[in-house]
Amino acid sequence: MLAGFFVRTLLVLLPAFGLGLGFVLPLLGQPAWQDRVWGAFTVPVLIVLVYDIVASVRRGEVGLDIVAVLSMAAALVVGEELAAVVVALMYAGGQFLEAFAERHARREMTALLARAPRSAVRYRAGGLEEVDLDLIVPGDRLLIRQGDVIPADGIVASGLAVLDQSALTGEPIPVQQHAGDQVMSGSNNAGEAFDLTVSHRAAESTYAGIVRLVDGAQRAKAPMSRLADRFAIVFLGVTVLIAAVAWFFTGDPVRAVAVLVVATPCPLILAVPVAIVSGLSRAARHGILIKGGKAIEALARVNSLVLDKTGTLTDGRAKVVAVNVSDGADPDEVLRLAASLDQASKHIIAQTIVAEAQGRLFKLALPSDVVETPGEGVRGVVEGRSIAVGGIQFVMSKLPQGTENRLQAKKVAGAVIVAVAIDGHFAGEIRLADELRSGTQLLLQRLRMLGVQRIVLATGDRSEVADAIAAGLGIDAVRSGLTPDQKVLVVLSERKNGPVMMIGDGVNDAPALAAADVGVAMGARGAAASAEAADVVILVDHLDRILPAMQIARRSRFIALEGVIAGIGLSLIGMVAAALGYLTPVEGALIQEAIDVAVILNALRALGDGKLS
């Protein structure tokens, strides 16, 4: 709109100056100029307002700015210049206050945009060069200095990375990443300088995706705002009707002007956008990015929930859940020796076992004479002992004929078994599994308390794995072995029960996320495709963040409706009072401004941590 923040500021100053000058003129012996000055300083506001209304009509939007035009123009026509300049000042002041409130509410979101790096330091030809982000390609080696914002997703190439991810995830404690660990663009280097090998272009990295989400959220217009515009047409008709009736029965056009003045501007155009943007900002503080008003309103009305399994209901990464040993072997020693040998392998299962041993602070030995059979296992020497680690068939093939696996460990759906042999003897098994996230059962119970009536698990995994994960969670239905298009059908079929929220993290979840009324992506480790398709992105790897997201959405919507109902109610009372002659145009303008200020301040409550209303 023409009336940007600077113009809004100027439009407040002009009628304010004109109003003050008009009161000073009689003291200077020029009372005849008083009404002319008031009228003259009303005109700039009227011109800008007419321009904005024409632009809005061209976009197919009709709002209550028309009432402001009618009231100012009518006041000038009937000789109520003081009322006209007061309305101009109050209207411009309300628009300024709305713009200020939205700027305040967007602080957390615009902070993400302001932090976006513009260049990076790259190793080239034995030296360092600073280059624009667009010139960085996968495989480039970057120097990340202390205090730098990581410009692109990549892998720590050397050194220890101490990263502050609070701007992205809301987690206040810096995390440590070692050589080989993946890091997320947008994190801040809180430690010493380290080298980073770029894995994605800056434009395709996590932070760039977040910036696009934020930009989209700031540009989006809530459906409640469009609903408010439809209400505005009705309210406009009621306003004109009351003004016409007052004029017809009393023959006094001043009463009609007073009615129009009381209705200017309407809280409908103030309460909704401020409350919605405040809710978006509040969610961003919790590490939750919501793509605009449409998403936050849909989130407030969710009735059914469809959950992906891997990476959503579960952690998404295999972990060591048990070490079963035979012949009285020490479980810790079996794990330590297996991890020592697995240091020589790049296989994800081997690296998981190494990470588990390191997490237990085991001192790993250097392996030698390592021979790896891709996809099957690895054998070698650790501390002078012959070790074999891998699948059961691979390990048994390395043992003397007739050797038996005497372990009768209970099979668990979805678990991976890694066998370990030491010095020609079967030593034990390491069991890995993708476990259910802790607190999931309590989370689902709380979601039901927030109004989610139906919960469905939709996964591409086998039925026995899905059933094992869902056991005891109180899930209403389990859909397993699904392809991406079948997940979409699950979402669409659940629509009969009300608005559907889909939560997922993988590329295969992207179509279902886009099809849902609200798609929620686990963005901390999830695929970029799912984050792009989703309406809500959880930036920290905690599924329970969906709770504050829903609470914030419901509170924002409640506050927006509260402001609309209260503001319109008070305006109608004021209009009736003006029609009956109890309010002059000037008094009506002052009362309406008080209503507008109250509505905006109430809408800003959505920024706070108040309980769900």
C-alpha cells in the first residue's frame, strides 16, 4: 500500500500539526482561518486513503476504510472541520499504531532474515578468498570463523565445532559437532574456527529454506482477514443504514456524520492481522515456523492427526538398545571391541555402534588388517585379537564349522541384529532399533485434550513394525506399507472427520503434507522437500513442540475473534448513541479511537505466554 510506515508517520504528524495550529490561530487574531486550516490538513489523509481504497478494490478487497472516507468527506461538507481533522488524526494514528504493532510482532521472524550471511571464506589455490554465497558449490571447503553464521549445509571437515543454534531451534545450549558430523546452515559458530565441507548450495540449504518460509509467512494473508472483509461489507451497510435513518428522522446531517465517525476505523481491520502476526512471532520463539495466517488458523481447528513413523513418531536413527553375550562375556567389552573394529567402516550401522561406544566413554583401540565385505560385515585385528562384526551369516562363516549361536534373543520387529565373534568364538549380538520417542504417549494424550479426536499412524514400513510401535499409544488406526500417493489418500479419507494435520519428515511425506489442511514437517533433520511442502516447520528435533504450536494458534485465533466481537459491539453502541444525539462528531471520533487502541493492545496479547483461552 502507498501508506508505508514512513508515510503513516507523516500522515499522523500533518493532522496533528493542523489541529494544534487551528487552536492557536484565534490567539493570533486569525479565527477566520481556523476551519480552513483544519480542512486543509484533513485533505492529505483523505487523498492517501482514497488511493489505498482504489488499490484494494482492484485486488478484489473491500474494507471499512470506506467508512473513514465517508466520515471525513461528510464532516467537511456539513462544516464540521474540527471533526474531520480529528477523524483524520485518529484514523492515521490507528493505522500507525497497527503498523507499529505488526513491526513489533515480527521481530523474531525478521531477525532470521537479518542474520542471513551474504558471503563465505573459501579455501582456493592454497589460500583463502571471500566469495558471494551464490559461488559456493558442494565440495567446497570453507573456513568458519568464530562468530560466523554457517552459510550452507555441510560436514565438519576438521576441528571441533561448537554451534549456537538458538536462533533456529530455540535451544539455548550450544552443541558440539565433531569431524564428519553434519551441521545446519544458520547456526552460529560459538567456538574456535573450523573447516566445513559444503554439501548443498546456499540456496538449497536449511537456512535458505527457512528464509523462504519466513518471507512467505510475512506475505501471507489469513483467511480470517478475508472473513473480516466480508463482515466489513455487512458492517458498512449497517453503518450507512443507521446514519441514513438518523438523518431521515431528525433532518440533522450532523447526526449522520457522528454515526460515520464512530464507525471509523473498524476494529475488524486491526484485531485480526495484529493477533495473527503476533501468534506467528510467538511460535518462532519456540522454534516453530508457521507459514502465515492460513496455517495458524487451520492449526487452531485441527480435529484429526495423521502421523508418519520414521523420524516423527520414532527418532529416525537406529540406536543400540541391547548387547546380548554368550559364554559369560562382558557386554561392555564386546561392544568396545566391535566399535574399535567398526571405526574402519563407513557403513551407517558401523558408525552407529562407534557412536554408542564413544557415548559410553569407552577407549577405542586402533584396528589393523581390516577386510570389509560391503553390505555384509568387517573383520580384522584389535589389540591382538581377531574380531568379526556384521550380519549373523557373515560372522558365522568366519567361525569353525559346527559353531552354534546359542543366543535365543527374542526377536523385535524392526530391530537390526549385528553379530560379533572374538578369537574364533561367537561372542554376542548387538541389537539396534529405531525407538519410539520418549514421552510420545503423554504427548498424544495432551493432543487429545486439545481437541484432536482421531489419531492415525501412516507409514511405508511393514505392518509388524508399525503395529509394534503403535502398541499402547491409543492410536485409532494403523496404515502400513504405504506409498507416498497412498499416504495422500489416508489424509483425504480422514477429512470426513474434520480438518486434518499431517506430521512427517521425509521426502515421501511431502505429498501428504501438502494435501493436509495443516502439514507439519520435522525440519531439524527432515528432508527439504517435506519442509517446503508443509505449512508448519518444527526446527528443533522434538515432536512435543506441536503442543505449543497448537496452543499458540488457538490463543491467537481466540484473541482475534475476541477483538472483532468486542470492537464491533462497542462501535455499534457508539453509533446508536450518536444517532440519538448523545455524541457529537468530535466526541464520536475520540470514543472510536479509544476502542481501536484497546483492540490493538488486546491483539498484542498473542505475543505473550498466556494460557490457552
